[in-house]
Amino acid sequence: MIEVSATVVVVAALVTALATGLGATPFLFVARLTRSAVGVANALAAGFMIAASALLFYEGVGAHATLTVFGVIAGVLFVAFVSRLLAARPAAHFEALASADARKAMLLVFERAS
């Protein structure tokens, strides 16, 4: 296993955070996106997330297959639990979103926080 110092982890996290902020900069120059542009952006984001998940799974299986499978199962169960929890609250609000859109947004927030 590769030994990594805490400094390397902090720098990697900082670079990741800066890259996330950099990804939002086009919205400073565009007032409104068309539905097709949003669709393309969502497709690209989904593709990147699927690729990242597949690579993380591959790395995890290489390090410890049993723990990786346990982590995948735990993640699926957590997302299912939060989804049901939010579905039980039909009047959910998240800023300007309401109902189904708010539940989707909160599911993403809870999923990212885990």
C-alpha cells in the first residue's frame, strides 16, 4: 500500500475544491442556459461521475475486495434510506425548489455529505 502524508491529502483536497469552483466560472458569463445545453452538461457530469466511480471501485477491489463490496452495499442502502425518508415528506422545500425537485436536491446534499 502507498503511504501518503497528511500534507499531500490536504493539498489534493484544496486542488479539488479549487477545480470545483473553477468549473462554475462559465456561469459568470452566461445569464441563462438552454435546455439542450443543460442536458449536455448533465450528460458530461454523469459520465465523469460514472468513470470516477468505476475507477474508485477498481482501486478498492484491488486493495480489499470485501470492504469495497461492503462499502458499495452500505452506500446503496444509505441512498435508498434517505430517498424513502424524503419521499415521506411531500411538502419538502429547498430554497426556491418545491416538492419532487426539492427532494432530489436534498438527496444530493445528503449523499454528498456522507
